Amino acid sequence: MIKKLNKEREFRERPMWIHYHKEDTGDLSRINYQAWEIYFQLNDLQERMWLHSLRLRHALLYKNSPIKIAELKLQQRIVDEHINQIKQFREENQKFKSDIFEKLLAEDDLENIE
């Protein structure tokens, strides 16, 4: 079942809607689009790493040689560290997106006053 799911799953390089903004779009809006693109890529990467971690945990349940178990545990630690780093990147990206959103709101308020 997992092989079938992974066979149909493909990595998204760029969301299709990123390319369809207007030519007169401001720099903050373009940065906002890129922040959302990074958000989607980090989510996809975290899902893939979580699935890999789940596979490693499942593989550790079977009786293997001590060398194989040690290798799997090392891989598990590495994958868990990568997942933690991705979580930190997602938090930083979320803060960045909220800052950009506040700046966009402030920019729109200034335009409305004028």
C-alpha cells in the first residue's frame, strides 16, 4: 500500500498559482507569494520525512541483527533531527509571513488614506 502511495506522489517544485500574479504587483506581494511557496514545500518535505520516520520505526520492530538495528537507530535519529529542523523553519516562515502580512496591511491603509 505504501509503495502504491509513494509511486503516485510527486514532489511539487512550484505551485501553479505562483506564476499568475499581475505585472504591477509590488515587491511585498511577490515576497508573500514566495513565502507561501516555501510554506508548501516545507509541508510537503515534512510529510515525506514523517513517512520515512514511520517506516524506520516499523523496521525496528522486526528482529534483525544488532548491526542492522544500530544502523536503523542511527538513521532514525538523523531523520528525527531533520524533522525538528523543518519544524523550526516552518515556525520562522510563519513569523515571516505574518510580518509581511502586517506590512501589506499597513501599505494598503496608507493607500486608502491618500
